[in-house]
Amino acid sequence: MTRTLAPPTRRAPVVRSAPTAPRRRRLRPGKAIPYGRAVGPLLVIAVWSVASASGWLDPRLLSAPWTVVETGAELVANGKLPDSVLTSLRRAGLGFLLGAVVGTALAVAAGLSRVGEALIDGTVQVKRAIPSLGLIPLLILWLGIGESFKVIVIAIGVAVTLYIQTHASLTGIDQRYVELAEVVGLSRGQFVRKVVFPGALPGFFVGLRLGVTGSWLFLIVLEQINATSGIGYLMFQAQNYGQSDVIVVGLVVYGLFGFVSDALLRLVERRVLAWRRTLGG
């Protein structure tokens, strides 16, 4: 008896699709912790309080936090602290504004013109190598030790910092944007207005933040060397009498000045550069 073999069944060919490239996930910054920037300072205060309460920290070297708070309240009540704060704010504010205007103007002149760069950039780079505080003896001979001297020293430091950041941003525009502007037929004025200036804004704001921080640093030195008022003068007087609590109050005020001014500039930067987040999706 013969067995009939059934013809082999043909399977439908399996069509394999080409491997798809893995989808690139955009890295999004994590959610900011509410009041996250205050965690570090609060931790320092907690350690400081524990060390003072346990006796590990000599109050003659560093007063306890509660002593500093009491001293600050007394200085506010007798008017010494408000007067010193207003004086220091006026000096730092005037110096910062003057330095920001001069530094930005020099950066624009040097960044958009070869003649301007030849005349300005070398001079600013030489000044950059000379510490601004090293000019104090010469400026005292020229201006005396009045308010104008302090404002000018702060302005010089801010101007150099802002110039460096802004000039680097103006001259560091991607070459692809230059070629694109030539293709679409932008004039020089349109290219500067629509490409160069928006592209330089991030560096400009970095310069502002560095400049405002530098203004407080210069102010501390100036008010402890040649001043008869201000937070630095208050701290210098406290040093002569060994009052560490008054010194810490002055340091806290300087720290608050720097923190608040930087936070305000960051807020303005986020508002002005909101288009960057929109373009980035």
C-alpha cells in the first residue's frame, strides 16, 4: 500500500521591516525644589546653632546665631544699620550702573567694528591684567577718598567684566548664521539687529550677573579701607572692638545683597530670553 505524500505547504514569506532608529528622548531639566536654594544656608545655620549651643564654638571667635539676631535688631533700632545699608546700596548701585553702561558701549563698539576693536580691545585686555584694586592709590591721588572715588573703582571692575562677556558673545556668532543671512539677503543692519544682538544676550546677562557680584566684592574692600560710613565701615569698627556679632551682621547683609540682586537678574533673564525655551520646544 503506497502512501501519498502531501505536498509541502509553503509558508508566507515573513517581511521584516527595517529596524527603526530609537527615538531620542529630550532631556528635560528636573523640577526645581521649592525654595531649594535656601537648603544650603539653612543647613549651615543649623550646624552653627548646634555648635554654639553645645559649647564647641567659642563665642569670642564667632557669636551664636541668636546673638547675631539680637545685635541686628539693636542696630536697626538705633538706626546704624539702615543708614549703613542705604549708603552701601547707593555706592554699589551707582558703580554698577555706570560700569554696565560703559562696558556694554565699549563691547558693542569693539564687537561690531574692526576699527573699534583695534582701538578698544587691546586697552581693555591690558586693564584686565591689572587688578582694579591695584588702581586705588592712583585714583586716590586723582579723586581723593570721597564718594566719587568709590563709585569709579566699582564701575571700572564692572565695566571690564561686562565688556569681556558681551564682546565674546558678539564676536562668537555661529558661522552658519552668517551664511544663512547672506543667503536670505539680510543687510548688515538687519543681521546685527535680528541675529547678532539676540545671540549675544545670554553672554550679556552672564556679564551682568558677574558684574553685580563683583560690585559687592569691590564695595566690601573699599568700605573697609577708605570710608567713614557704610556696612564695611561698621564691620571695620566692630573688628577694633572684637565684636564678632556685628561683623557677622554685616556679612549677612552683604550676602543678602548679592543673593537678591542675582535672583532679580535671573528673573529678568528668564523673561527676556523666553524665546529660547519656545524655540527649543
